[in-house]
Amino acid sequence: MPSKIQNVLQRCSTLWFVVYAASAAFMTYFCMYAFRKTFAVGSFTELDGWQYAVDFKTALILSQVLGYALSKFIGIKVVSEMTPGKRAFAILALVMASELALVLFAVLPGQWKLLSLFLNGLPLGMIWGLVFSFLEGRRVSEVLGAGLSISFIVSSGVVKTVGQWLMLQFNISEYWMPALTGMLFTLPLFISVFLLAQIPPPNQLDIQARNLRPPMTSADRWRFFHKYMPGLVLLILAYVLLTGIRDFSDNFAAEIWASLGFGDTPGIFSKAALLTSFIILGLISLVMLVKDNLTALMTNHGLIVLGIITIGLSTLLYQARWLAGDVWMTMLTTGIYLAYVPFNCLLFDRLLSAVNDKANAGFLIYLADAMGYAGTVGILLFKHFLNPELSWLHFLQQSAYLISIVGTLLMFGSAYFFYRRLGPRTLQVPATQNAG
């Protein structure tokens, strides 16, 4: 039986529905980041008995990323099959499990801390798909997805600022700082998830425009992948590159900003994130105005290519000394997220609307994410074992050029495949009548 809030949301204007749904999703994922990313502010340079080739902080990041990557593989099944009524409870249970792991991170001795961060990342990898499941398959999914995506741009900077503030102002140790930051965000998380759970399912007009998004079986997932395999493989390879540079620049943001002369400026994380967020939100929300699903799919490809080119061009301008360090990092971050954000909701949502096939965005997002985070692990291992003398800053710059060239080629290949595969059929069947 619908709650009072759901009844109001079903009757209210589109504008107020968007404000409510985007805000609830934004705050839920924003709060989750306090349990995941805050530890990256710590330096973790000293640990008695640590004598391995990989420094301790990198080992910690690898441990969390391994747990997060494994979670993405698990999420291919769990998120794509989960029914709507179980999503809210699942979000809260998973995030609270991650907070318990952060407490273990503070109290466990020495190398056992690696296990605690693995356990911290393991539940968190499924949160994105569960949250976006409340938003997909709607005529306003672009603006809702953009609002949700802004959360991991803003929150990454804000929670790092909070963590650094706790250490500088209250002399909190870098080992207790992640758990205490999570505790500060626990009550807002519960409130946000309650509000998120009140969002009603897509209405008939949404279904007509974007198709039904039912839970998928294993057979459904294999059938869909084989049917569109060439285009999906190209997209996933591009996403692997983007996930790698996005996670690298995020996890080692403190070191990169310090090398640029901003090591003692906690607010720099939030400032850069906020500037990036406004640009991304404006550009991505405009895709909602594109009604034809194939055109919107190609537009998303174009936005991703624009972001990829910005990554390389901004780096070239910085190395030519035409940009200051903080301006370069802001432009680089904008390019990364302009290319990265569409993969997490908008691109796959429009792809499913265009193909009119039995599937949901959770499956495609987690298929890409699983490969993406596996790529992140590979990049970190490559940096430390094959090129250990290269600084974080120079590694980021070299990665930017590689991604600009290879990523652009992959996205053009994907656009060609899906346009050839979907073009004639999409032009013959109007999107508003392409119901499942």
C-alpha cells in the first residue's frame, strides 16, 4: 500500500518529483562516501614491520579496491535480481557492515588492517546499483542520474575535507578518523534511505518512453550480453581506462595536490569538486531534452569523448605551463567525470530504452564496474611493480595521454556498432511507442 509520501509524489509536478527523488538519491550516496573514501586523506607512512615492495597506503587502497571489485562481480547477480521492496534494507545493512570494518581498521594491529579495509570495500560496491534502481526507466532519468552522479564528485572532496579537519582540529589519529567520519554521517544516511524508499515506481508514461526494467535471470543476462557483445566490450574497455584514472586521481588526491603546493589546504578538495559538479550537472542534464533514444545514446557517446579529450588537452596545457596546477586539476577532474558519469547511469539507461530488450541498468552498470575495478587493481600493480620510481603526478599525466587516445578510439567504435545495429529499427519505431 503506498505511503502518504508516495501518494504526494505520484500527484505532484515533474519538477517537485525531480527535486525530491534527486535529493534523496544524492544524500544517500553522499553519505555512503563517508564510509568509503575518507581514509585516503591519511598518509599511513609508518607501520612497524612493514617491509614490502608496495608502500602501506597503496596496500590499503589495493585491499579496499579488491573488496570493492569483488562486490561489483557479486552485484552483477544481486543488483540485477533484487526486487524493489528489499533495496532500502539492503543499502542500510551493507553500509553498516562497512562501518564495522572501519572500527576494525582502527583497533586491529599492523597488517590485519588490510583485511579490515577489504571488508570495508566488500559491501559498498553494491550501493550505487541499489540506489540507481530507484531512478532508472523514467522520462527524467537523465536529470535524476546526473543529480546522483554529482554526489560522488562532491562527496569525495567533502568527506576528505571532513576527515582532514578531524585530524587537524581534534588531533584524531588517521586510523580512527575514517570510522569517526562514518559515525557523523550515520543518522543522515538512515534519513536519506527512508526518503529514497518512498519514491514510487515508474508510471505508465515512463514505461512507454523508456520500457520496463524487470529483474533479470542468469539466462537473461547471458542472452543480452551475447546479442550486443561487440559494442558492450568496446564500452567496457573504455570504462576500464576511465575507472582507473578516476580512482587513481581520487585515492591519491592528497599526494597529487601536495605535489602541486596545496598540501595544507583542506578546502581544496571541496572547491575543485564543487566547480566540477556544476559543470557536469549542467551538461548531462541537457540530454534529458533529447527525446529520441538513439540520438540520446549517441549524444552520451559524444559527451564521453568530450570528457576524454579534455583529460589529455588539459594535461598538455599544464605541461606547456599555460595552466596553473589548481586550474589543471579542476579541468582534469571535470574531464574525467564528464566521461565517467554517463557510464554509471545515463548511457546504459538510454541504451536499454533504444534496444527495447529485457534488461535493467543494474546489470550493465555492474558488468562494466566489475571490469573497471579489476582494471584499477591492475593499474596500481603496474605503477608499483613495473614503474615504481615514477611520481604520482607524472604517472597521472602519462595516463591522461594514453586514455585520451585509446579511449576516443574505443568510443567511436562503440558508437559505430550501436548506430549500425539500432539505427534502422529505432527510426522506424518511435521511442514513445517502444514499450516492452
